[in-house]
Amino acid sequence: LSIVLVYLVLAALYESWTSPAAVVLVVPIALVGVLLAQLSRGYDNNLYTQVGLVLMIALASKNAILIVEFARDLNHRDGLSITEAAVEATRRRFRPIVMTSFAFILGVVPLMVATGAGAASQQAIGTVVFGGMMASTLLAIPFVPVFYVALEGMSERLRSRRPRLASHGEPHPPSRPEVAPE
């Protein structure tokens, strides 16, 4: 449900159905990290794990949003091609994303190793977020520009095939004049 909500909010923000898809496609990659972290620590799926999943979805999407938003600006404002915009956006945003992500990852380590009262809930949330953010940072960042280029390219191809409508809602007249029957 949270993935759908993120997608719909981004679709409204971008006024596009394809750009948000490039953002949301990083979530399955982050889920791989969550599963590996959960399995390596022997944890099960509980309420705290699910709270951590919602948090991880937001955090993984945040990193992808930075790249997609920057690529859209470079494409629309500066006139770069979709591929050039995606590569340049990734190049410019890579260091800030990595620095903030690793600061956050190191910040949740105390949750992972918590002891005392309530430690089980802290460990569950910390493990989910740690694994998801590690996978999102290391694996998803290279895939965001690929997703963006593939989806935006597909969208442009579909848009170019669709017949354009005239101002009053009718299709443009055919390019060849029709011959009246005799």
C-alpha cells in the first residue's frame, strides 16, 4: 500500500506516469537487502519489521527521487537528451546521495545492536532499514538512470505514435486529400 501511495503522489507531482515508475522500481532492489539482513540475523516478519519496511520504502525512494528530479530538469530545462540527462544527474547527485545514505546507515547501527528493554523492536527496525539502505545505496543507484532512460524512452516512443488531436478534439486531417467518389 505504501508503494502505491508513493507512486500516486509522485505521479501527481511529476504529472507523468513513467517518472514515478523509475523511482518506485528501486524498492524491489532494496527489499533484497532487507531479506538478506533479516535472514542473516535470523529475524522473522513482525510488526516492527513492517514499520521498518515503510520507512525503508520512503528512504530508498528519496535517493531515486533526487536522481530522477535532477534528470527531468536537465532534460526539460537544459535540453539534454534523456540519456545525457540521466548520466549527468547521477554524476552530480552521486556524492550527496552516498554521503547522506552512509551517514544514515551508520546512524541505525545502534538500533541493530540495541540491548535492554524494547531491544527486540529496535533491532528489528534497525536491521530492516540497515539492509534496505545498504542495498538501495549500493545496488539501486546504478539502476535508477537505467530505469529512467528505459521508461522515458518508451514513453516518448508511445507519445510519437499517438495521433495528435486538433484544438477542438478531432484528429488532424489526413496528410493526403481524399478523393471524392464519382
